[in-house]
Amino acid sequence: MAAHKKFLFALILNFSLFIFLSTFILNLKLNEKFVNKTYDKNYLIYSYQLQKINNINQSGNLYFLGDSSLGNLIDANYFTDRIGTKTYNLALTEIYGYAGQLNILKRILQKDSNPKKIFFINSIYFINLNIDEEAFYLTSQNLKDIFEASNQIDYIKHSYRYLFKYAKAEKEFNLDKYSNFFSSNINYDYIIQSKDKYIFKPDLINDYQSKYYYLNKILNLCNNYNLECIFMNGPISNKYLKLHKEYADNTYKFLNKHLIQGVYLNKKIVIENNDLGDTQIHINYNSKKKYTDKYIMYLKENNIL
């Protein structure tokens, strides 16, 4: 009996220490500190978009959230001039999933209590990168966010992983080097495109549970704040829309299943060959206004603008 009590006491003590240590690490907010000190474009764009959100000084704006297909698509200043409403392109990359877009939307609402509209634009490949749990931790702001994560154990695991990642980034950090990295990799309101053209094809997956979980969180947030949230397809080369048909079919099926008509505008915007950027879902810089106009026209046809 005594041995049983000692074991139970040790178990409770170790668990309590683990909870205390985990809470301490989460309160350090190493995720935010890490993205501002690491030389990686995926984290650079997140840091850059947070700066834009922090500088929002009026309400009633238009916001675009999504992946790189959006980042290389909408010219926010041009959109503002055409529509007459201040517009922000706050695109991240596909690694952030809907989890990152959810947390970006939360930050927007802290600065703009009455957004005019929120647009979500992602490519046909978007749902096939299944790392939303890490993205949710990386973009979270408060300790209480752990209760909103779909997997609390993974959330805690990521907090320990980023403890070591931050330590490495802190050791290698140089302010002048980072400033140069920042300025030389942002162009046209987004990450500068690669000089070499490339085609990517992620692994095709069939488990979209985490994608649905965080998409549903976005929809609930839109509903709770009475936001007009519109989902659209990102542009893609017609050639790869056909070659990668299984990605397109799965994505359109997923969106049609979980989004009602009017919330999801399902038109496919095709990139002409001479307008392609560095990959099959990116518009080249010289054609950005042309495709911004295409989306404006499409939104006006649907009485959204």
C-alpha cells in the first residue's frame, strides 16, 4: 500500500511539474519571437503580414487571406484604387493552412471591429499539406489558445520543439543580416518570386479532418462577428489544372461539401501561359493588375462588390 501511494505521489508530482513547465514555456511566446529571428521565407511572410495588421488604423476595410496563389495575385493598392475601399492582401503560404488564416482573422478583428468583407483564396493544392496543428501553435497569441486547438497534445509538443528552434535562431541572429534578408525578399506586397521556374506536386492525401476543423472555426468566427466571408479558388495554369486533375477534384469537392452556395464562389480562374510566374499557381508581376481586374469583375458579377 505504501509503495502504491509513493508511486501515485510521484506520478502526480511529475505531472504537476510537466504542466507547470509547459505553461511557463507557452507564456514565453517563443513562436512569435522565433518568426522574427529566423531566415526562412515562410516565416518572413508571416512576420511581414503581422506588421501590416499592426498598422491598421481604421475600420471597414477589405481583407484577402490565403496562400501564395493569393500572395502573387491581388495587387492590394490597385484593388483599393479600383474599389475605393482600403484593401489588404494578407496572404501567407500553404504551410499555415486554415489554422493560420483563422489566427490572422482574429488579429484583424483586434484592429478592425467592422471589416467590410473577408476573402479567402487558396490553390487546388492547399488542402494536401496537412500540418495545421503546427501552424495553429505557430500563429497563436495566448495560452488559452491551446483549448481551441484540435489536438492539445500536439500543441504542447510544438511548444517544446520551438523552444529549441528559437534557441538556435537566437544564436544565429544578426540584426543587419536579418534586415537585409527582409528587404531583399519582399516584393509586390509578398515574398519575391524565384528566379527559376518550377513545378510542385505535393503528396495527395485523403484525410482532411484538420482542414475541416479549422475551416469550421473560421466559419464560426465569421458567423459570431457577423462577417461577410467569401471563399474563392486561386488561379492556376490551365495545363496543370488538367494534369493535376485529382487535386482540383478533391479540393472542389471539399469546398462544395463544407461551404454553402454564396459563401463559396467556384469559378476557376485560368492563368494564360504568358502570364505565369515562377510556378503553376503564381501570376508574374507584370500581369498582377490584369488578374486583379479579373477577380474584381468576377466579384462584381456576383454582386459582392
